[in-house]
Amino acid sequence: MKAPGGPEVAAGDVLLSVEDVSLAFGGVKAVNDVSFDIRKGEIRAIIGPNGAGKTSMLNIINGFYHPQQGRITFKGETRAKMRPHDAAAGGIARTFQNVALFRGMTSLDNIMAGRTLRMNKNLFWQLLRFGPAMKEEVEHRARVEEIIDFLKIQEIRRTPVGRLPYGLQKRVELGRALAMEPELLLLDEPMAGMNLEEKEDMSRFILDVNDHFGTTVALIEHDMGVVMDLSDRVVVLDHGVKIADGTPDQVKSNQAVIDAYLGVAH
């Protein structure tokens, strides 16, 4: 997969950099002077106790929130503010803590919705579904079918997602994000609410997305077993402040991290 726009970034180089970012809601600081980076081709975990500022950080990266301080640099382009549409067009896709799908639409149509930014024909041609627009739709549907095969959800491709169990809904949401052909994939608690078998399946798909497509992944996850198994590097937030950053082994032995998770420091 190759995201549209922006310069090429070599594997191992910094793809996205967060520099001195702060975000406050009234008098509450959700993120306080946080800096870290995400390297091309890695799986980067963002962890911390409830209320640590993890989802706020993802919302800053994809443009949903605009920080009062600091900047984000993505593929060499620095910004203080960006709209979610611009982030998506630039190669950033995400899933959500609570599944955000069109429940009355089929799995195929939900994933097809992720191709919208990749379509060149305007709304008039798409409504006609004739000539060039039909040719383009056929090409995009072929790409969606590849994703359906990749995620092994062929048997539910025509099923409305509202009828699906939670684990399969999360897989469809991942498929919709992949349909955007992102360079950076943001996953907000992809294992939340899943049983052990579903977690194992999702873990395998995340590793396959990273390996097969070369997609860089940044994920928030509370299951520390999953984090330690999947991640190349981990950044830890607590009450909006970065308290650790390093490999899984370095982070899990960090006393500040142990205190934060055990509630000792607070």
C-alpha cells in the first residue's frame, strides 16, 4: 500500500514526530508537553492508565483536536493544526475505541466507504454509475475484495454489520481503515471487549498488516500481554505526561510505569 501525497520515507526513519504538544480542556490538561516519534515500518504502542491522555493524543495526530502548544511533523511536513479530512488524504487512518460503522450497511459497503478519498470521479458520475464512474467503481471493489480475503471475512461480506458479533465488527472497521491505503494506521484499543480467541486473531492481523503491507501502526491498548508481544517501542503516558519511552522490556521494568499502573505514585 502507498499513501497519496508527501515525500517518501525510508523504513526506520521518523515518519511522524510529536514535539512539545499540550492540550487542555478548560483547566484540565489532557496532554502536557509530550514529545515522541513514530518510525516508518514499526508498531508503536501508546499506553497508560485510564485518563492518561492516550485517545486525546490520537485525536491530535489525526486532526480531530488542535493542541494549544507544540507541533506535529508527518512525512517532513510540520503543522500546528490539521483537519481529519486532510490527515486521511495525507495517509493517516484510524479505528475507534467504540466501533464506528454504518450498522445498516453490509461489511462490503462499509469497507467500500474507506475508498471514498481514492475515487477521482465526482458525485455526479458516482450517482450515474455509468461509463468512467462504473469502471472506477469496479476497480475499487476489486481492491475491497482483496481486503476482505486478507481479513478472512468472505462469509460476512453481504451481512449488515449491525448483525455481526463485536469481534467481527472490529475486523470490518480495520478493513475500512485499510481500504484508505494508509501509511500510518492509528488503532484505538483494537482488542477492547474481545475474548482470547478474538484477541489472537486481531493480533495476527495487525502483525500481517505491518509485515505484508508495510503499514506503520500506532496503537492504544490496555492488554499488556498484547502490547509487549506486538510492539517495537512503547511510550507511556500518565495524567497527560510522558513518563517512559523505549522497548517493551525497558518500559515494563521502569519504576515510574510500575507505580502508575499499581496506583502507587498517585
